[in-house]
Amino acid sequence: MSNLTLTKMRLFEGVWEGALYRKGGAQDAPNIEVTWQLQKVEGVQLSKMEDGTGWLLRVPVPPHAIADGVQTFLISDADANTTLGQFCLVAGEELGYDIRAEVTLLREELDMLKRAFRRHCLETM
């Protein structure tokens, strides 16, 4: 189990940023590993925050990882062999169709539930 906490800050200009904090106040830098499709992401930067409370984690999104579908990046504490968090990129026409189809199904189910609820209310009056 890791004594690190990861908090997402932003994804900006192709770089995911997060804040890492260590419980117990140890000052040595953590050993962080970021993977995508079981491949180590290169160029990950970890720098001490100005106030000294934690570290700024910067993960560049490799251009070849930007593709249709869902691309998931895992952020791990390599020393504790524990996943601290993840971030995903979602893109593509096929995915958009899937989301629209799911929303349509949800709307249909909601309409069906509303009709059943109204019928139930009328019958129990």
C-alpha cells in the first residue's frame, strides 16, 4: 500500500498535471511510473512544489497514444507497486455513436418508467 495521494490538476496542451502528497511528511521524491497499454510513458517529470508540501507530476501524452476509443494511462507508485490513479482520453466517431445510442436507450427507459409510475399512481388513488 502506498502512502502517496494523487490529485488531478489539469490536462493542458498535451500534458496531464497532478499533485502528489506523501503521508507522514517524508521528503524524498517518490518513484512514479506512468504506463499506457503496458508501455512506460517517457518524459514524465516530477518536481518539488514551491511550498514544499508535495510534488508536481507532469505527464506528456505521447502523440501516438491519441487515437479513436478510450486510451487509459495508469499512474503508479513503483516502490509500493500500487496504482495511484489514472486518466483517460476519449475520442472517435464510433465512440460518439455509442454514447448517443446509450443516451437514447436511457431516455426510452426513463419514458417507460414515467409511464409505469403514472399508471401506478392512477391505480392506487
